[in-house]
Amino acid sequence: MSRRVAIVTGALSRQGIGFATCRKLAETETTVILTDLIRDDGAANELQARADEILALGGSAVAIHMDVTKKRQIVACVDQVINAYQRIDIVFNNAGTPVGVGSFLELTDKQWDLSYAVNLKGMADLSQAVLPHMIDQGGGVIINNASTSGLGATARMAPYVATKFAVVGLTKALAAEFGPSQVRVNAVCPGMVWTDMGQIEVEHARRNGEDFEEAKRRLADPDLVPVGRWADAEEIADAVVYLCSDRARYITGVALPVAGGMAPGL
């Protein structure tokens, strides 16, 4: 059986959901294409280092620079993967930005525009680029990272919440349209996850006089998160890998909370 091929966006951070998913997928005989925005040589070296870590463990991995806000780069990435492997079986649209956080009355156009470009339009553009190939090969899987903010709203996060709600809508729309072509489309909705974005969330949530560790503990209090702790990236990756597997072959159009029982918000 030939290896599956998966494109994962937002795979640069070593403690991120994207890289954790790449590692988990590589364990399932999947060639993983690690992609991320590259601003300098240091970031380029870091992305290659992530791919090298997977290769060192016996997996198959390739690093490709791709800014999801640049459609030309998306098309070039997809073309490169098709030329090399003749197929794309999985896309994990993981790239996202928390820039859309703050008082609604103080939000800038830049915050709104970047939230839309990264959190929603990038997912749509990559999906549009891979779907013809998935249809031609007889099927595929697209997983979108929507967050619990795509299921319920919290204050002072309007652009983030609005775009994540839209991700859930996009997921369901694509599932409905491309189900007959055997393309399954689902979303994962992580809650409190200890990643770079999670650390930003702690900083944002700190109250007057509260230090970082106090805020971190409060956000995972059992009254808020029944399991009483933050998730690690691997636990979200496990859910993604399941949704990509044949064990989930009759699941499409769902927005799966992976949040330790935490209520999503309003």
C-alpha cells in the first residue's frame, strides 16, 4: 500500500498542534508536508528542523514554505506536492492567528483583515486548490482547526470568534458539497491547549495583580474545564489523526470539541 500524503499548515512551532499532528500522521505511514509562513532564514531553518526530526524517527517529511494569505504560494505548494507524489490524501488547515483579540471598540482594520485572511480565507484557498485532486483520485480528507471559539463566543475576541464560526460553516458547506465525491470535511475545536497561542491567551486573560501562573491555573480550573487541566498539542493531534483515518470513514461535517468538557461560551 502506498503512503498517504498530507499537507499541514502552521507546522513551524515545536510545541504547536500542527507539528504534533505531523509527527502522529508520520507514524501512520503518511508522508507529511510541513508548511508555514517563513519570514527569515531562521524560520526556514526551524521548519526544516521539524521535518528532520520526523525523518530521524523513520517517518517521511518535507518542509515547504507557504503563507496561507498568498494564494500564489498555496497553488505552488499544491503543484509541488502533486508533481512529487501524484496525490494529496489529507489537508489539515491548522494555521491561525489570535490577532483578533481586544476591546471591540478599539479593533483595527488590520486585526479584522488579518483574522479573515489567515483564519478563514487561507483555509478556503487551500481547500479549493486540493479538492480537484482529491476528486480525481476518488476521495480525501480535509480537517479544519476551528477552536471552541467556533462554537461559542467569549468577550473581547470578536474577529477571532467571527472567523472561527465561519470555519465551522465552511467545514459543513464543503462536507455537504463534496461528500458525493468521497471527500470528508470535519473540524476540530480545541479548548485550552498549551501552545504558543495558549500562552498568548493566558497573557490576555490576566487580571489586575494576577501573575502568569495564577492566570494559567485559573483558566483550567475544574469549574471551567471539568478535567481540570490544559491539553497538550498531542491530544488535539490524536483527534485529527482519528478523523483522518478509516475508523472515521462515515464521519463528515462535524465540529468536534476537544476541550476536556469545557463549555464553548455564549
